[in-house]
Amino acid sequence: MSWLTEYVRPRIQGFLKKDIPDNLWTNCDACDQMLLIKDLQKNMNICPHCGHHMRASVKQRLEWTFDQDSYTCIELPKMPVDPLNFRDKKRYTDRLKENRAKSQLEESIAVAHGTILEQKAVVAVMAFEFMAGTMGAAFGEGFLAATRLALLQQSPLIIFTASGGARMQEGMISLMQMPRTVIAVEMLKEAKIPYIVVFTNPTTGGVTASFAMLGDIHIAEPNALIGFAGPRVIENTVHEKLPEGFQRSEYLLDHGMIDMVIKRTDMRETLANLISLLCNTNTQTS
């Protein structure tokens, strides 16, 4: 056995590493099946074995949602970089630099406008790849910019949520974004502009406790985690055993918290139909 483990196995592993680049394959988060990244991307990051919807980048969301070459991203307002001069193991400014370099984004939200099957819309996408999609002052300004654009264009606002909640490095300033985003949603409602929320995995914390639960229509991707606190925190607080999957899309649909669970492959058509109904444009897709 020592000959096999000490000589043969390292030689085989070394051979595989030389011939198969690490960035060609990944594993499904749910079933752990090995997947070819190129094929996975063609399938909108949905596992072909178990149907699990894996995480998607901002760029992917926008490309999957808008008509081809129809959308334009807007520049978001600049905010003070480190209002509290916060530092834990690293300076907050250093964390921001690292995340900007890694994600190629300025903040945890991106806003674009364009058409979805020829229906005009403003789309905001939360970037989980940027500090877990946490909500700080810059995010609040980005959300307000999205609502102002929707008001200006008289177009529906759609937001794809994905977040770990408030950004601790901004303390109370982060929590202040909850009422700010609620006011922004109220502006849309007063102007009778449709506001559609698409929950993706995960959507938690202050995001769920504010603008994410105020949509005219609530859609979720399959098996998305949606809640305020984590299951263990809730169980330790109420001292009761909670139902299996009680914070997942399907459970929330059964209990009236969301309106529909839609596969990623059907999302664009569903959004176009909803816009047509809500705006009375009479151009529903079949």
C-alpha cells in the first residue's frame, strides 16, 4: 500500500494537474457532482444533475435578464469610503480595494436600464461577490438612484436580491439604509410604478427586513434561502424545533410570503409578462 500511496498516486495527481487546468471544472453546491464550467454557464449556472441554482454574477444576471445588447449600466453616486475609520483584522478601505479588484465592481449593487423582451425596465442587481452583498451607504445611494431612474423613465423597477444583510464596517450608517430604501419604495408606489423583487440565494438580514419584502410582486428562484436571522439563531431564541426548510422559497410560497417560484430559465419571460400586465402594454409573451 505504501508504494501505491507514496509513488503511484502522486504521479497520477501530478499528471492530471498538468493536463487539466483548475478553472475548467467546478462542483455543484448541492449534489457535489463535478461540472464542466463552460457547460454550466450555458445552462445559466443550473446543475444539470439536481437542478440546483448556483450563484450568479452581476454581469450574468444582466445578460440573462435583458434583451441582447439592449441594456446600459448607469454610474452610481460616490459616497465617503470609510465613514467610521473602521478596522478589524484589516482596514475597511483595504477590504473595499480587494473586493473591487476581485469583482470588478464598485459596490454591492449595479443598476441598468433596457428592455426585457421589448418591455422597458430598470433592473438593480445585488452583488454577492462584493462583500457578500452587504448593505452600506453606497448601496443605499445606488438603490435610490435606481428608483429615481425608474421614476424618470416611468419604467418598472426590478431588483435581484442576494445579501448577507447590513455591512458591519459601517455600523449605524448601514442600518440607516433600511428606512432610506423603504422611503424609496414608497416613492415608486405613490407614482404607481411597478416594483418587482426577485429573491436569489441567499437573501437575509436587513435587506429582507426592508425593501426586499415591499414588492408589488415577489418572485424567488428555487430553494433560495430567504429570512432575517439564520435558522440556528431563531431556534436558540424561541427554543423550538422549526420545520425543515422553513426559510426556503417553496415553504414561503406555500405560506403566502412570496407569489411565485420561477426557474432561472423562465425568469426573463415571466418578468416580461408581469411588466405587460402591470403596465397594461398588451404585449404578453406566449
